[in-house]
Amino acid sequence: MRSMFKWLLLALAAIAVFVLYQSGRFDVLLSVDLEGIRELSNGSHFMILLSMLIIMIIQNVFTIIPLILVISVNISLFGFWHGYLWSWFTSILGGLAVFLAARYWLQDVLVNRVNPRWLSQVEKKGPWFVFFGRVIPFIPTSIVNIAAGASVVSMKHFILGTIIGNLLFFLIMSIIAYGFTSAFADQTAYLVLGGGVVLAAYTTYKVVRKRRSRRTGTPEVLQEQQSAAPPMP
């Protein structure tokens, strides 16, 4: 029954893509043509938002559309801050959609063929796996989504890593797309970027320090282990 439901969902998705392609709108979305999107939306703000959401979902599935192009069009349509925030928000929705699809279709196949010890490590470091996948530019978005969904990374960790990682990475990409001079004319952009860098650096420092402490067995870690241990009868 579950297998039949999977194939039914896949068939419905294929039909939706086919209808979109036959209507001629698919080419406009794939090319991320600014004027084409405006014409396609007939001046409807909702349709423009929906079009950019669909484009971001496609980008999260296949990564055939350059991310900076999507962000640039969002900024052109909505302005710097609204474009940046809409890019960030839709990336979370798009990533989650692909994550759930991979979890539903691929996880059973992958988990049964991978070393349980490796899966345990991935589960423990789930948020960092997703976070670093988001902020490292040459890792495709789709690979992070599918790998996380097909593995044992929890949905909570996936969403957390995506929210924090994309919040910082998309701000940098938005500044590049908008232009350093124009973006930093607004002091808020400078403050947010600086705060994001400080937060990322501090978090990385804490994680590295904790891992080193575990390896060397420092008193701080021993004290944590003793406090976590159950009391003796």
C-alpha cells in the first residue's frame, strides 16, 4: 500500500511538471527571467511570490539554477531586505520539501546499506552537517537536502542548520548580488553581517574546544560526565 502511494505521488508530480512545461511557463521559471516573471504574474504580487517560491524549490531539487541568480531577481523584485528575506524563507521551504521527499523515498534504501557507526555519527552531528553544507559555496544545495533526508539527520536538526546557515550565507550572497557599495550604504547590513560572522566564529570555537576537551579528558569534561552520571545507591 505504501509503495503504491509513493508511485502515485511521483506520478502526480510528473503530471504537474508536464502541465507546467506545456503551458510555456516552465521555460520562464527555469530561465529566471525577470521580465518574464512579471508578465507571467500579470502584476499580481501573490503570483510573483509564488513564482519565486517555485523557482527556489526547483533550485533545491536540481541546483540547475544558480542560487545567486535567484537571489538577484528577488532583490530586483522586492528590494534588498525583502528580497533577501524572501530568498531565505523560500530556501527553507524548498529544502524541507526535498528533505521530506528524500526521507520518504530514499531513507529505507540508504540506511540498510550504510555502516551503523557512520549513521550514529551523522545523527549526533546533524545540525553541523547541515550548517556547513549550507555555508560552503561549492556544495550543491540539492546534495545537502537529499543527503540529510536519506540519512538519519532529524527534521529538527535539518531545519535548525538550514535556518542558521542560510541566514548567514544568503546575506553574503545578497550583498554580492546587490553590490557591496549599495548594501553597506545601509548600516544595518553591515551590523547584521558582522554579527553573523561573530556568532558563527564563536559557535565554531565552542564546538572545537568541546571536542578537544573530550579527547584530552580535561577536568571540565570529567565534571560534566560525573554530573550526568546517575547517583550511586
